[in-house]
Amino acid sequence: MDDIILQFINGLDKGSAYALIALGLTLIFGTLGVVNFAHGMLFMLGAFCAVVMQRILNISAVTIDETQKDFLGRPLEVKTPYAELWFGPEIGQVIVNWSVPLSLLLAVPFMALVGWVMERGIIKHFYKRPHADQILATFGLAIVIQEIMKEIFGANPIPVPAPQSFAGSLDFGVLLGFDPNVIVYPYWRLIYFLFSSVILLAVFAFLRYTTFGMVVRAGMADRETVGLLGINIDRRFTIMFAIAAIVAGVAGAMYAPINSPNYHMGMDFLVLSFVVVVVGGMGSLAGAVLAGYLLGVLESFASMNTVKDALPGIDQVIIYLTAIVVLLVRPRGLLGRRGVMED
Amino acid sequence: MLFGLNKKDTRFLIIVVLLTLFTPFLMQPFAETSPLAQFNGGYPDLMAKVAIFGIFAIGFNILFGLTGYLSFGHAAFLGVGSYAAVWMFKLLTLNVFPAVILAVIMSGLLALVIGWISLRRSGIYFSILTLAMAEMAYRLAYSVLTPITNGETGLQLRPHDPRVLDGPGAPQYPNLFGLELNDSYFLRLGDHVFTFNVGYYFCAAFAILAFYVSLRIFRSPFGLMLRAVKANQQRMNYTGLSPRPYTLAAFVISGMYAGLAGGLMAAMDPLAGAERMQWTVGGEVVIMTILGGAGTLMGPVLGAGTIKYLENIFSKINENVLHQWFAFLPDGLENMVVWLIAHFTGEGWALTLGLMFMLVVFFMPGGLVEGGRRIARLWRKRRHGGDGGADGDELHRPARSPHVAE
């Protein structure tokens, strides 16, 4: 039982990442009708925002401390991050330490810009082209972004630590009445889960309760009529694309402490998030979220030793297997609307 | 009238055969001593790669070019073909024929299974299904199937392999009835050196065969059916025809082509690794086909040749070479230009590939063949004046699928 609970909560944080990426993909597909193979790259760009923020905050002033000597007997060079110089050592240390949450300040405007440029520069020209062309163009874009990141940040993963205050683990089992240290859950993963829940709720609330969201939903249902009512639906869809990019970006930035950013994480998550979207149902926002969590948890269960012993290799393929079964049994996905991309 | 082809196609085939035979000359236009020698591509490894990827792309084109089904999972067949071939080398004999035959059979069987499942859906779902299948195959090859695939190390030949058909004096390298594939004959003409490699000609023979079969398929009623699938599947259904058997046949054929390519790859270099099955390799063949021109006969081969050649050349250009080239510029400018270009060459080849690919999809959806046609039409127009013969929807691109909101 404790094993099952442990795997369940372990699956939640990965599931959150899947859900956020898949939500963005579905938003783009639902609004613009474009299959965006570069969406995993947006997640990766977000993760690298965390890296950049960490580096920015660690830019240091070098002062020479005459009272101390290094091992060669020269005066010691002390590096102090500017943040500490400006805000005093205590607050400065906290700021440097909190680089990951602070990177959201960078990620949101940057991802909005990337999303807007991508939509206006490339995606716009592919509204009316077949899905195959969209896949190919965005696939090419994905390669380009991946290679640029490789060029800038190198091929190795860059570890980005979570703030010190979240370093430990929550002894989740004790809360449920199990023995201590049976079910432990790192604080940061808990934070990630809560964070992504907030983002998901915010996106849904935005679509549900604002006029803008209403117009977008109307546009998703019948773009032409909304356009005929004198509403510039294209502009709103562009904004939705930027929002989808932001969602993927902040998901990536906050995920950086869990999975050290590297240049191929975009491709890794791309395939998975597509599988998630398809399982959830193309064009269904709730489906994408549900499928994200479902697949995250399933993947986690499949990596249990008892399961692996019974079905060797299942942990490697469970997601794809699920996708294949779902697509064959229920082509429109778990929560897909009837008649949407059902062929 | 030769091999059941009409006059035009016969001429076409003969041109292709001649091009293939004289590739060692054509890809080696510069003398060894000339500074342009690094643009020579006439060494066996590269030529064989062009032939092999040409086969791969021709096969992929039979599926994608004719039916419009975009598969991202063809790398799986390439990998299975390689594994099958290396196992034949290990167990039976180092003669390449059994290896290639088994490679084709095994990948055909796998294609039958994957196609049977994936072809229940079309469009983006089909792409995702094939992607999922290939990714599954790749991951299994790395984990559970290690006894068969030798995991990360890759499957290799060992001195103590059984090789039941090989006698004691048999060659120790993949061979064609005793003629080792890495044997080469060098022809020196002045400063030029031309290499004639057994392995290349072996691959080239298969490439010509592959091209001929694809030509026949394009011209056959079967090929017409496949085009019908792409043009309008619904109308085909209403006519009382089921597209499934046709698409499945196309899928299996293209899978067998991929397996053949994989087998030949193993024959040229008897080592099979799981990275050959990664879906990005499947993406590469998509790029080749699109770059050359999907749905055209020559396109995939052109695309494969262009990409493999450029990959080879670009990867060789490092900063030193660039500095030599731009030595005539003032120093500051030279460094800037070199710095800029260096990002696109050497290690940065993939970046160039991605950009090139985007540009092609953007501006020239018909690929190189379409580009060539446009140029030819312009030229003809200028000579004759007036219309150079509009050829309508020659690419048979599928109709745009309806937007979700529609």
C-alpha cells in the first residue's frame, strides 16, 4: 500500500509537467488548428531561462581581500554576487538562492516574446497548409532551436538547484499514519505540483470567466462566425499562442531543479506530450490535463520493481502502449469531442 | 520498351543507371592536389551512404509521396534490418546475400504488424502511432531485448561466432562470394584519384533495383490507387474501394525498403546499434524525401544525396579551413565572418540542416525537383515566350484537412 501511494505521488510531478505542456499544445491546436512540433522546445527554453537567471544572479564583483591568502600566498580574490552588494548579504543570499522561482520573472516576458515571434513569423503561414506541412515546418524549427541551445549552453546537463528552504523532503507517510521515512516526497516536487495546479486553474479560469476567454472559446467553436461578428479573432489566437508558450515556459523553468536542463529535453518531452494530447483527445483541454496526470502516474507505477519483474521492460514502453491502446479503442481520446479529428 | 517501361521511362532508368555507375567520377570532380579537394565526395563510405539512404528514401516516398501518410517510425525498420543482417553474419555466413534477404523479410514482418495497427488511423494520429511504435522498439532494444541487440554496446562480429556455412579459409569481412565489400580499386588519372569500391557497387545495384521497382509501382494501377488514397480517401470509400489493403501494402513495401537499407548498412559496417532506431533517424528520412520532392521519382534520391554529401562536407569545415578561405578579408572582418559561419559548419551542421529544411517547407514545398522544374519552366518561357505548360496539381498534395472548429 505504501508503495502504491509513493509511486502515485511520485508520478504527480512528472504528470504535472506533461499536463502543462499538453495543455499548451492543445490550446494551440484548438485555436489555430496547427500541430506544433516545436512545443517541447518552448518547455526547454523555459528551463534554460532558469539557467540564465541563475547565471545572472551569480554575476559577481571581484574584490581583493588583503587579510586572507590563497594557497599560493597571494591575496585572496573574493567573488561577491552583485545582488549581495546591492541588497546586503542576507537578502542578497536569499535572492541568489531563489534563482529558480525568480526566473519566472524572466521566463514570462521572454516566452511571450518567443511565442509571439514564432506565431507571427512562422506559424501564421501554415494555417491553411496540410497538417503534414505544419508538422514538418515546426519540426525543422525544433531542430534549429535545439541546435542553437546546444551551441550556447553546451551538450551537458546544467544542474540548477532549488532554493535551500525546499531542500528536504516531506515525510508524507506520517500524515497518513504510516511509519516515518516510508513515503517521503521532496518539497520541491510538492511545490511543482502545487504550482502547476495553480497554473492549470488559472488558464481554465481565464478561459471560463473573462470576456477574452469567452471570445477565444467561441473562436474555437466557430472561428468564421466570430470573425463575422467583427472581432479580430486572429489577434486573440496569437495572444493564446503566446499564453501557451508562457505556460510551457514556466513549466520548464520550475522543472529545472527536478531535471537538469539539457539541449535534448525538448525532443524528449515533445514526443511524450504529443502522446499525452492524443490520449486526452485532440482539442480537449481537460483531456490533456487528465491524460498528463494519468500517464505520469502510470509511468511511475510501471517503474515499481514488482511490476517490472512481472513484465520486463514495461517501464520503458508503458506510455506508448497506453497511447496505442487508447487510439485503437477510443480514437477521439479520453475526453475528445465527438467528430473532432476522429479519422 | 524495356522491362515493361515506356520509352520515356526507359530513358529515365538508363540515365539513372549511368549516373549510379559513374558516381565515383561524378563525386570526385577535383584533383587531389587542388585546394578544392575537400569538396570531393567520391570515397566509398560516403557513396555507399548515399546509395543506402537513397534506398531508404525511395521506400519512404512510396508511402509518404504516394499515399500522404506521414510516418515518423521508419527508423525501427532500418534498425531491425541491421540487427537481422548482423545476426546472419554471426550465425550463418559472412556472405551478404542471406543477411540482406533476412533483413528485408524481418523488417517486412515488423512493418506488417506496425502497419496493421497504425493504419487504423490517419493524419496526425497515424504519425503519432508510428512515432510511438518506433520509440517503443528503440527503448526495448536498449532494455529488455539486450540479449538480442547487445544493448548500448551494439551488436558486433566476434572471432568465435559460429558461422556454420563459412569454411575455415573464408574471408573475415562481409563479402560477396569471396569478394570483400571493403575492397577498392584505385584509378589514377593525372592528379585525380578515383575509387571503385565493391561495397558501393553492391549497394548501387540494389539502389538501381529499388529505383526500378519504385518506378514500376509509380506507373502501375496499384500506384494509381495509392495516389487516390492521397487525393481523396472519402471519395475512394464511396466508390466502394477500401484503402486499407493498398495503404498496408505500401507501408510494408516501404518498411522492406528500409530493412534493405538497414541490411546494407550492416554489410558496409558490420555493427548494429539501437541509436539507428531512434525516431530522429526516421525524421531524417522525412527531411530527405521532402527536400528532394515527395511524390516524385528522383526526388528522394536527390534529397538523400544532397543531405549526405552536405553533411559530410559541412562537418569537415572547421575554423582553420574557414580562416584559410577568408584570409583575403581584413582581420577583424575575417574573424567575424569565420565566427558566424563556424556556427553552421562542423558541429553546427544540424543547425544548417534544420534551417534548410524549414526554408524548403516554407518556400518550395515540392522540394528540389519542383525547384528545378520551376527554373526549367522559366527558361522555356523565355525562349518560346508565352506559357511553358502549366502542369496543374502535379504534386498531388492532399487537400487541407478541416480545422477542428469547422
